[in-house]
Amino acid sequence: MPDRPRLTPATADVRRAVRASLSGHDEGDLVLVALSGGPDSLALAAGLAFEAPRAGLRAGAVVVDHDLQGDSRTVAARAAEQARGLGLDPVVVVRVTVGTEGGPEAAARTARYDALASVAAEQGARTVLLGHTRDDQAETVLLGLTRGSGATSLSGMEARSGLYARPLLAVGRSTTAAACTDAGLEAWADPHNDDPTFTRVRLRRTVLPMLERELGPGITEALARTADALREDSSALDHFADELAEELADHAEAGISLDVRGLATNPAALRQRLIRLAVQSEFGVSLSRVQTLEVARLVTDWHGQGAVSLPGITVERTGGALHFSATGAS
């Protein structure tokens, strides 16, 4: 292997991002990286292998073999080999069975996250690092826009969510590829990333380049900034809704009630959050925007109409309150 610079700009960017994500851990904690062998996760693995020992942490890797391609075992074995070469330990390879529910992308994601959580529990890992980049964040926001999603969806992926951390959300895909090249690491090219049957691939290969070409450079960065701003706003509104719920909600054996006057005096964003929060917390059901607005009409457009039927739930306005009860409950 030819001599390479000890520290290049791309390598420095990745290491800096990883270093920031490791703050708050206790000495000796185990941090795992979800490693596919692609440039994003491989650059992340290299960054973790460098930064973790300097932070007094242990670093390992999980390689999930989705068994969706003929050479998947070879790809997984190669990724594990590179992880060990970087000094990561433990390195765990998990072969999963991908179902069909929700389509191939969603099913693969479910199988992958189940495997990551299982290995983390077995190994006693504090955190699992995921290789999502700024480009992935931009694609997530654009997908949300095309689906007419609300602020929560358009907020994109969080840098930290429970067990998982995403250090590279401010790092571009070109940077991770350069970091691998600079380190002499051979990244795997996932053929699914070139398959136009996947919506995300069409966004990546066709839509985003078209937007850059027609509207000027910087679209990816702008979409990622949009996610950051919306995440801040959405988090604040969720916080206010939680506080208001304590004042407006009345729990009963048959369900939950929300005070109509309190709902009416709040802005639509808070009113609709309170409705969704009540249903989610009491019945474990996530409402769509259409369903939420139908319930909200019992507050904002009340003219004596009957109950609103939701999946397994009935909502009716009586006595100055919205009453949410399980369908069929007496």
C-alpha cells in the first residue's frame, strides 16, 4: 500500500464527528458501529477505531448480513475482516431473515435494527453508531416532502435516539468516500444503491442532481439545515404539548378526556399534538393527519355532530370535553 498522509481533511472531518458523538460516555463503555462495508459505515468504523481508545472506550462492530444477494456472506466476511484490521473488538456477524411487511426497504430495516439491538444487549454496548450522512438526511427530508408529511417527519433523523447515534449527519457522502480512500480501505459498493426500483435511489441518482442543476448547488446542505430547524421547532412544540396535557387531560377507567376550551384556546399545532398524544399514550395508536383533523373538528367546527370513529377508538364531545374510549367500551 502506498504511503498516505497521516491526516487528511476528510479523515479529520470524520474523526471530529465521531469524537463529538462519544462525549457523555463512561470510561470502559463499549461502543459498536453498524458496519455494512460501504464507504459511510467503513469510514465511521475507522473513525471510531481511532477515537474510542483516546476517550477510554472500547470499540466493536456489528455486521448484519441481510442475505439478499448471492455474495452476501462474502461481503459480510470482508467487512468483518476490515473491522478486525482496524482493531475493533468484538466484531459480530449476524445473518438475518428479511420479511416482506412494509416492502423490501422497510422489512430490511426492521430486521437490521432488531439484530443491532440484540447484539448490543448481548455485548452490553452503550451505543451503536450508524453511518447516515448529510446526504441521507437530505433524502429523508425530500421523501417526507413528497409524501406530505408533517414537521416530525421532515425533521429527519436525530443525531441521537436511544441506543443509536448518527455522528455523520453533518458530513457529506463524498467525505466518507475520500476518508476510505485516504486510509487505504476498500469499500463495498452495494448494488441496491444503483437499483432504480427503490424510491430513495431515484431521489439520489435523478431528483437531487436535477435540483442541483436547475436551482444551483447546495440543495443537499439546505435540506439538511431544514431538518435541523424543524427538529428544534418540533421538539419545542412536543415539550409544550406534554406540559399542557397534564392540565387538560383527565384519565378515567374507560379512556381519557381532553378539555374542549383548553384545546380551542391553543394554536392548531399544539391542539393537534395534544389529540395525537392522548391517543398514543392511552391506546398506543398513531393518528394520521387526516384522522387528527377529523377529531379536531369536534373542537373547531362543532355543530352537534356525532362521534368520530378511529381504529379501535371512539371520540365524542360531551359536557365540554372530548372523550376518547375504546370502541365498544361501556
